[in-house]
Amino acid sequence: MRVLRLAIVFLSIFLFVSPDWIMAEEPPKMEFKPKVSGYIEGWYRLDDSDLSNQTTAAKKVDNEFRVRRARIDVKGNVTDEIGYRVNGNFDGPSPASGSATVKLWDGYITYKVNPLALITFGQFKYPFTLEGLEGTPDRIPVLRAESINDIASKLGTQGGSFRDIGVMASGGYKDAPGLNYGMAVINGKGINIGDNNSEKDIVGRVTLSPINGLTLGVSGYTGKSQDETNQMLEVKESGYGIEAEYTLKDIGLSIRGEYVTAKWENWNVATEAAASGKNQEPKGWYLQAAYKPQPLPDLQLMARYEDYEKDSNTPNSHLKTTTVGATYYLKGKTRITANYLLRDADSSTIVTAQETDAVGTRIGNLFLVQMLVAF
């Protein structure tokens, strides 16, 4: 009986006052819930360009209210390694376009090999230039620089939207020298479009941060495609960019600059179509500064100067733009921004500018008010 009583005592101790490692609870299982975000962006646009020679009434409109962009973004993980993103684009009509657009913007799967290598497969923003990779809520000016918008977005034989379909490896090392990279193999045809040749384009960007607040980067692109009507005619394209940005958070100051250039072989810039023996060689740069005054941390002032040459083979094809603006942040990235663009265009009719149907010397100044709500 004594042995039995001792056994009962030890059993009670084992069950009710056992060590933590015996009674420890299982760690909670991680939940992989999708994250829904997005933004809506409304504008007032006032165009001082000479639109008198436009042939349709819509192209003569010099001021309007616009729902410029709306995005719904869903992303998340299904495991620690496998992730996804689906981003829908709901854009209002551009000047004289007459209709809104609905497109798949981003649609891709990611696989995290290790902290230095993330594999992305699907339709994504390709790694080329600093401002080209920035989304609208992250960009200080309302518009991208003309050189970025007209060169970086049109790689992939005028594909547009800074996006393409393919596979990309990206990653980085947070400690000094702060290496980050992205390298992609893409169709080179643009978004929501199937490839029209067996060749693939290669695009990449590498950045370094040698000191705190300073980022230096370089981008490159090479590829070619076939003309839709003449399968023997190849349109070859190449481009590169260099960038620098210095941010002093303590005083609210940031300075950045970029230079980008490209070459399209067998491409006629005037007709925007493939043409044997014709080349387009655009190039441009910008310098931008932004400042948040210490007494008013929700206010940000900015100024940018840019010089873009539509084609170095075409005389008088420069567009020089000075942008000044102010932004008031209401909460997070939700804000109100006003920009005034002073534009000086050369006489060539190939010179175009964002948010106007005027060309050449008919291009005038532009005033924009943006209200952006991010959620």
C-alpha cells in the first residue's frame, strides 16, 4: 500500500506541477491573411497650351476635373516562402481619350529562397530607374519626370506602364554598403499582351548605400522584338540610367537626380512605328529637392528642373520643365498637392508633354491639384 500511495503522489506531481517543457503549449499557428490596400486620386488640371489647332472638341479642353487613378491591391502569403499580389488599375479618361480603362496592373507569385533572393513570376514592375519604380503615393511631384515617363515606361517596344511579364530575382543586404538588386527576364512586349517573338529582354537595377541616407544606383535594359507586319524587321532597344539620392531625415531635406537614355533601332519616332534604318535616341535628366519645414512637419515643398531630348537625331526636340509645388499630408500618404509646371518646348512636332495634346512650341504651362486618399 505504501508503494501505491507513493506512486499516486508522483503521478499527481507529474500531472499538475510538471516542468514547463512538459506542459508547454504549442506556439500559435501563423495566419496568412491577405492584405487589402489601394488609393484613389482625383485631379484638377489647367492647361495653358495652345490647343487651337486640335480637330476634336475633347482635345481643345484646357481644364477639367479627373479621377486620375484608382487602385485596389491585394497581397499576402500562403506560406512563409510563397506569396502573391493582385493589383487592379481603374483609371479615369486621359485628356481627349473619352473612356476609362480597367486593367490587370500587377499579378504575380513570389518565392522567398533566402533573405538575399526573392523570385517573382508573373506581371510586375520591371527594375529600371528610381522614379520608374515609385508608385503614385510615394512620388512627391504629381507627374513623373518627362525623361522617365517617356523612356522607362516605353521599354518593351513602347509597351508602357513600366511593367511586363516574366521572372525576376531580387534581394538586398541591409548593412553597409546597403546592396540591393533586381534582375529580370521578360517578354518585352508590355502588360496584358502576349509575346510576338522568341527573344526575351533583360532588365536590371543595382543600388548601393555607402553611407547612411545616400543611395547610388544604375539600371540597364536590352532587348528586341519583331515588327507585326514585317516579320523580318527587328526593333532593337537598349537603355540605361544612373541615379543618386541623399536624404537627411533630421532636417526634412531630400535631394535626388537621375539621368536616363535609350536607343530604339529600326524605329521612327515621328510615326511611332517600326521603320528600317530609322533610329530614336532619347535622353534626359532631372534634379529634384524636397523640404519639410520643422515647424510644419505635415507640409512639404518641392522643386524640380528637368531637360528631356525626345530624339538626339532630330533637331529642336528638347522639352525643359521646371516644377514647383507644395504638399500637405493629412494622414499617412493621404494628401493634397498643388504643382505648377513651367514648360519650354522646342519647335519639333515630335516633342510631346504629359497631360496635353499640344506638341512643339504649342506646349504651355500646366497647373495641377491632386487629392490622394490611400487606404
